Amino acid sequence: MPSQRFAPPSEVPGLAARRIAADIVDGVLHKHRTLDDQLDGSGAHPGLKTLADRDRALMRRLVATVLRRLGTLGHVLSRLLDKGIPSEAPRAQSALLIGAAQILWMDVPDHAAVDLSVRLVQSDRRAARYAGLVNAVLRRCAREGKALVDEVATQSLDLPPWLLARWSAHYGEATARDMALALGHEPSLDLTVKSDAVQWANRLHGEVLPTGSVRTVLHGAVTMLPGFTEGQWWVQDAAAALPARLFGDIKGKSIADLCAAPGGKTAQLAQAGAHVTAIDRSPARVARLRENLTRLSLQAETVVADAVEWAGPAEGFDGILIDAPCTSTGTIRRHPDVAWLRQESDVAALTALQQRLLKKSVSLLKPGGTLVYCTCSLEPEEGEQAIAALLAAESGLRRVPIEASEVSGLSEIITAEGDLRTLPSHLPNADPKLGGLDGFYAARLVKS
């Protein structure tokens, strides 16, 4: 038998997941890299390949909890540190954030959270000298942290001040606080099913929402859930599933889905019987869209092109859906990195792109055709104001108000003008994990 003298020691269970979580938190906060970029595709963290499914799920929860509670974590740690978080040792910062997040909000024994955070800094050359500090601060956090969280429970610290100020101005302070509170909870998994939502809700231990989506709190790899391989459903937030329904009966009609990837709305349109042309400028995203359609056994023509420059067919389309690039502030409950990567200056640049897409879509639309514009943004410039500007500039367009009956009677998500506006605080539930929606805006226009 070969000697085991020089075999590498086995790593402490859970440490690899926390090391990768620390790398990804550092990537968001210091390198301005999105979670999607670090978790999937060519830019994904190389260590993810070595993680078991259970550790991968733990890693994702660690990262999401830190980013979802970043403002409150900053408050707690500032009260427990005499000189603030060491800025010259990012691993010490991320170890403190991850350790405190576990102690305050996750079902992890305090001693394990402290021990593994200390090991994290000990394994980093620049941070190793802070091991004692991390140990002391996290032990204090276990004793005093809950009270420090309660001190600021009503202050909405987990949103950047510029975003909270915007939402307070547009929606009112009380609604903005409700939205911030909803964003603090880990979201459920929403699915759009091809048929028999009740059966799939039972199989997936979930419930059917009023809108028809199936909502479940199952964790783990989506690809392992019943019905995935068979293409019986796809992941799509319940709010994101609403805009494609605003066309009404589209069987046999030609519909263009601009900025289509990853394809949830394309799948809805194809499932409803439309002849769909899905356009997206990213070859990689279009490839993913095609893979999703293949799994779902649905058909659509796919085009790799910049929608603003795309010529389109001479005869035009019966309908056009624009899910426009935006600040994505409505998706913070699922993508908590958005809150810390976006800046207020991003709004103006994206609004200009949205106006170009809207004007292009008018030229691609047949007379009498329907345009549905939507964004996953909570910023009025990217929603209500964008449509007001388009209607002022295009006399040949008119708004067709959305009726509550078209959105399962949810009158609270219809604006005074007849547009759709969902908020993170909508669809409340006694279990916060089963409540909430992504923030979405949608308007329906017809070309005369």
C-alpha cells in the first residue's frame, strides 16, 4: 500500500463553500462584478466545479444573505469594531460579513460560523494577522448582534440611500419601507408551467398563485426537480410572467420578442401559439435561449442582432414585446448585487436606450398591431415616464388600459393610467418566503 505520509490534509467541511462565497462577495463589492458573471458561464468562479450540490447551495445562500443585509451588517460590525473593517485586507472584511450573516440570519451554529471565518482569514497572507480580531468581533456578534439589528430594524439600511430616496419620492415613504422590508427576505422559486398548475404545485410542494404561476420554496439544483428534464415548466418570476399575457389571443400571429434572452417570455408566446421571432444581441444568450426552447419542445426563430439596428421583415409584426435593458432595480430580491452595483447615473443612459428601442418597435409594428413594453425596474423614468414620452412623440399610438380581470383581479398592480406596476411588497404572505413579486412595469399600446 502506498504511503499516505504526504497526502494533503482533508479540508474542514464547509470551508470551501465559505472561501468561494468570500471570493464572490469580494468580486461584487470591490471588483464590481455581477453575481451572474461569477456564478455562470465563462467567467464563473473555477472553484464551483469542485463543490457538491449541498455546498453550492450553502455558498449561494451565504452570498445572497450578505448582499441582502449589507447595510445592517455594516452597522452591526461598525458598532463591534473600534477602527472599522480593515480596508487593506479584503478577506478579513468578507470573513466578518459572512460570519456575522450566519450568526444573525442563518441556521448555522455560532461556534461554526466563528471558527470557519477565522480559518478563512488564517489562510490568506494579507488577512492572517486579523484572525484574532475576527474571532473576537464575531464572538461579540453572537452575544450582542441581535440587539444591534433591532436598533435599526425600521431604518431600511439595506438599500443604498439614493435608491431609498427615489422610491420614497415616487411611491411614498411607507410603501418604500414595505418594499425594503420585502427585499430582506430570501425569495421563493416561481415557475411558469405548460399545463395543470395544481398538479405541479402538488408535486413540487408549492402553491398556485392567483396569477397562475407555481411558487415553491424547494432548494437545490433546479435541474433535479421533477418536470425540468421533461420541459414541463421554466423558472420565471410571477411578475415577469404577466407582460406576455397582455396580447390576448395570439395563436397564429407574428410576434417579435426584442431583447429576448434568456427566453421566458419567448416560451410563453410560443406556448400560446404565436409565430415568434426572438432577437437578442448576445450570441451566448441566444445560445442559452435556444437550449431552453429545445428542452421545452417549443419553436421560435432566433436572431442575433442589436434590435435598434435590426431591419426586420418588410411586412412587420402583429405584436412586439420589448423587455428593455434597464437598471433592474425590481429584481433586487433575486439579484441582491444589483443594489450595490447600480448607480443613479445609470438611469439616464438606460432611458436613452429604451427610447431608441421604443421608436424602433413602432416602425416594426403593423397598423393595428400591439406593442407591450416592460422593464424590471422600479424607476419611473424607465416605466411610466418612458411611455409618456413615447405617446407624446408618436401620435399614431394609443394606450390600451390593462383591466384587473386580465391580471387575475389584482387591481392593486394596475396604475391609474391603466398600466401594470408590481412592487416587491405586493402579494404578501404570512410566510415572507412565499410573498412578494419582482418590481415590474408594463404598458400596452396599439398602432393606429
